[in-house]
Amino acid sequence: MSKIMRKVFCLRDIKYSWLLLLSIAFCFLVFYIDRSDMKDPGWLTIGYLLAFALAVVWGVINYIGHIRMNVMYQKQNNIQAYVENLAMGKEDKLELQHYLEDYAADLIMQGKPKNEAAKEAINQFKVQEILSLSKDTMLFNLHAHYYLIGWAILAAIVDIIIWLLYGGFYPSSQLLLIIGLILIAYGMGFIALFCGYKLMDSFIYRKINEQLT
């Protein structure tokens, strides 16, 4: 799997997923009421706006939650934490961690303190090939957010299955219809959010560069 695909399918990078799930559940509930006979246009409008507001709040705090000092610019003396932030497969991470720990152990045997040995072992591997595996963008402290593309792809795959079931086997299922429409809405939302994050990244980079020049 290519490096970019590893970043796309690091689905666990999403933060505050409980709030996003709350938004989806609320949207489902309002949509279900909207499709039933229990209709009150005023309350339905408020319900949709609230579901949308929850999604927006999640988008903001998810972005903020990823802002941190880029691991490549921190002084690293924790091998496990360093390896964990690389977009690699589990086995590759374990292999690299063992390699670095062995390297550090040799340095410790030569008389270096444990923290200094770990730091030197990590610094030996801060080369371009390893830097390109970082899940963070290279400038300063902003996450690349490729996982949003991964979630959009996952939503699209599930949505295709839902619509095949709806069109071929359960054409009168309100449940499948609602789930399919919600998957479309939130899948498109992930793509829009990814673009919005990139615009915000560009704005922040520009402001930082203005301060530095």
C-alpha cells in the first residue's frame, strides 16, 4: 500500500467521534420523523439545523484537536511515541521500533544515558524517506487530514451497498432510504470538510509566514 493510501485509511485519526455520531443519530431521527405523518415544519427545521450545527461543532473541534507540534520538530526521546506517529503498517511499526530500541540499547552499553540514546537513535532515522511517512504535514503543526478522504470512500462503499439492497430487494424500506441519504450527505460533508481544512491550513501558513518575514 502506498504512503498516501496509508494516510487515507488511518481512519482512527478522527477525533471526538462521539459528537459526530450524535449528529448522525440526530439527523436520522429528524429524517425519520420527516418521512412519517408526525410532521411539524417548525420543529423539523430546528431539528435539521441542530444536526447540522453538531456536525459543524465537531468539524471545528476535530481540526483544533489535531493542532500540535509536528513530531518531526519535537525533541524526541520516546521511541514508541515517535514510531506510533508514522503512517506505517502495524508490523512495519513494530519492526522499526525494535530496530531503534536495539540501536539505543547499543548506545546505552557504550555509556550513553537512556534518554540520550533514544534521542540519537531517532535522529539517525529523521531522513527524507521516514519524514514522508509522517501523518502530519511538513510545515509546523497541522495535520494532513487525509483520513477524511478515507471516511468518504468508506461512506460511498456502504452507500452503494445500501442502494443496491434498496433498489433490488427492499424498495419500500424507509430505513434503507434514510441511511442511504444520510451516507450521501455525510460522505459529501467529509470531502467538503477536507477542502475546508486545507483552506484553513493555507490561511494559517500564510499568517505564520507573514510573522516570520
